[in-house]
Amino acid sequence: MRNFVAPDRQKTFLRFLQTHLLNVTAACRSSGLAGTASAYLQRRSDEDFRRRWEQIEEEILDQLESSQWRAAKEDSKDRRWTLKRRRATRWSERRQISPTASTTEQCDIVHLSDEDLIRIAEGKL
């Protein structure tokens, strides 16, 4: 395995990746990397680095998803574009179904996750 980013800078980059909420360019600048290419090359060639990057990504997306559910009570479109982009399989093709949805809309219920079904049943969606 070739190091495109020195091991000490890898840790710094990953810390800033989390601080900058997945903004790779900002994380590279903050960690002293000349550009983003070396970070992406390191990710491609280093399984451990890729795994740590993905873990940070999942943590931030989990936080965003939690915020989306809270914000959806006031504005159902709030942050949805980010979730559609980053978690397309989970957000892009599904429609949110309310407990008062018409029979036609309820046909899509088969595609909802267990969590969504529980929220509908509890009247929280």
C-alpha cells in the first residue's frame, strides 16, 4: 500500500473531515494538504483509511437524518435534498406517507422501513 497522505496527516484530515461536516476541500486545507486528490487516492488505496472515512460519514449522516425527522414536523423539505443525495436508496424514491394518506398512496407502504411503519402507527410521521 502506498501512502498518498502521511499517516499523521491522515488522522488530522479525518478529524477535520468530521469538523467540516464531510467537506473534503475544507478538510484538506485545514490539514495542510495541497488539494483533494491525495485524500481520494489514499481512500482508494487504503482500506483502513476508507473505513474510518466512511465511519465519519455515517455518523454525520445519522445526525443529519435525526435532524431531518425533527425538522420534518415543521418543514418536510428541510434537509431532504442532502439526504436524497447521500442516502439515495433510502430517501429518493420513497414518499412519506401520513396516517391519513389515500388508499392509492398507501399502496407504497410496502416499501417503507420498519421504523417508518412504527412512526406511522404511532402518529409521529
